[in-house]
Amino acid sequence: MIALTIALGILQPSDPPAFENEELGIVLRRLPAGIKLPPPGEGSKALFDIVGEEKKIQGVAHHIAGWPRGRGRADSWEALVKKDANTKSLLRTREEVLTPPLGEAVRREWVWEKKDGRAGMLGLFFSRGDRTLILIAFAPEESWEQARATLIELTEQVEMHHVWMCQACGGKAMGGTATCRACKRSFFPRDDRIREFSRKFEIQIVLDPSRFMPVGDVAGDEPARRDAEAFCPMLAREVKKYPDEFFRRTDFGRIILCQNIRFGRPMAGKVLAFAMYHPEFVMVIDVTEKQKFATIHHEFFHFVDFLPDYETKDAQWTALNAKGFRYDPALWAEALLDSKVKGFISEYSRASEAEDKAELFACLMMDQKRARVRSRDDEILARKLARLKEIVRDFCPKMDGEHWKSIDR
């Protein structure tokens, strides 16, 4: 893992960034010597072009929304260049998985053989939520070593932020911003205990959902202000159970507090919460429900499960079930109601692989004793507990055996 150096805290407020787009949450803090960012030509969808002295470096930056992220975008772009009529060959020579404070970034280098000569090429694929910045630049082979150092420096000045929206006026701002520029209203809830969480991970806590919903086909009503504000310190208590790394990896950008959640399509039962990864990385939760805290953890796990490729099927997990068992998507039950079926912590667990894992994870986060007692005489559930802990540890190494002991009740 390679650290991605960000110039936060070094530049003074009087130092304007070389490029900034609040609508997309993209900032380029400063330019290396000799690099300019001319505006793209008419009709171009690029954010900016990249040009070095005597045009020895040329490049472009694009923003793309949707799936995939990071490495998936890099793979797609690489495949596209290989198919280009001007490409004779494209050889990848280096890949670095960067570790920005927030988000996901991959930097790749290639030797690009074109019909008119060879060039070195570098690409940065930087994702936040459902948005990816793709920065590509190249230089002739004979000047590549010098150009490479300049381009590495350029990529280290890139930041991507979540985009927040003011609940009062709808103004846009970079995630973590304290107040709206337009109406001066604070972006943070009044409770100090949740404010630091919101700022640190750029997760906007929305108490008034009117400007934010529907999200896809999910709608909900504004809760009483006292219910929304009472929820914040309790949410702060629950998120403290996680290492910081967990929220840096899940990278969702908004928690919407509401009541009476409903889908555009008919559902078999009452909706307590919903985690949406595509097209927006957002969690919606009913703050009036008694089971809201178990539901928080259930929805957090959905972000873990969806992150690699937005695929919820898991053959390895399904193989842990009794022979012949089939999940039933029509099942609908309030979270954490006990199931009498071997291998399942709740009735809702039997709806799908994704719900099975999320329900068991919520139980571990809220009541490990219950999970242990249930698994003593249930070999299937015991295997699932072991496998779930492996999945979580692979995603967030700090959530290991010591972590589970530290939050055991």
C-alpha cells in the first residue's frame, strides 16, 4: 500500500487550488512546475486538459459516475485503449494501490506503443462514493523518466470529497464543510458526539429529508425534530464500536433520518432502513423504530457486502447451509426476530445471502452472547459465524478477535 500525500493543512486559505469543482467534490491543490490545465475544447466532456512544457506531457481528466470504482474503472479504461485502432500494444509496468485519507485510488503506468511511436503513460483512478476521477497523461518514451516524476507529483495533489447539500437552501459544498456559503447554516447536527464522526468521514447526517428524497425509489417522511436529534447521540454511541478504517473503506456519504420509509414498489412488510450503494452511497433509517440500532449495523454490513463488485450472490456462503436449502426473497420480517430454522439467527435471514450475513453481523455487534448461545447446538450457524468474522476481518483487518472481545456484552 502506498500513502497518497495530500496537502491539507499546508496551504493557507489564501492559496487557491489549481482546480476545484464543488459540484463533483474534486480538488487539485497545486500544479508541478511546467504543468498547465487549459480548459477542454468545445464539446469535450473533460474536466480539464493537462499540458507540460513544449507539450511533452499531454493528458486529460474526466469524471464518471456509477459503477465500477477504482480498479474496475482502471481495467475498463485499459481494455478500451488496447482496442483503439491507434494502439499496437499496451504493457502495464506498475500498479500502486494508494491510501488517501478517504476514498479509493489506484495509479497505473504503461508503455504505450502507438502507430507513430512509443510513449510512457500514467493513469490515476480515484473514487469517492459512486464518482470516479480518471486522470490520464502520457509523454514520449525518450522524455518519460522526467515526465513521470512530474505526473506522480500531480496525482499526489488530487483530493476527492463527498458532496454535501444544505438542508435549508440546497447549496452544495465539499464534504466536511462546516457551514453553507449561501445561507450560513451549519452542515452538522447540534450534538457534539456525532459532529466529529460526520466531519472525520464526510458522512452527512440529514435530519430533514425533504431535499434528499426520494433516493431511487425509496421515500420517507420527515421525523419529529426531537426524534431525529435524540437519535444522533445514540448513533454516535454505536459507531464507536467500529475502527476508523471501517468507515474509510465503506465510504458512504450520507445517513438520512426519517420515518415511514417506503418503496415505489409494494413491499411485504414495514421498511426499517435501507442501504443504497448505486447510484448513491446513502443509508436511510427510520428513527422511530425500536430496532433501529440493530438495523444500523445491519445496513452497515450491506456496504461491506456490496463494495467489491455490487454483487450480493455468495456461493461460498450458500454452501454453508443445509443441503437442499433455498433462500426465499418473499420472506419479510422485522430484523432480529428469532428463527426456528437451523443455521439462521432471524426469520429475515432466510430471505437471501445478503440479508443472512447482515442479520448475523447485527447480532454480533449488538449481542454476541445471543449468537454464541444459538450456535452451541447449531453447527451451521457456528460455521456462518466463523465465516462472517473472516469476511469482516478481510475487509477491515482491525476487526479481528481482539475487536470482538472489546465490544462483547
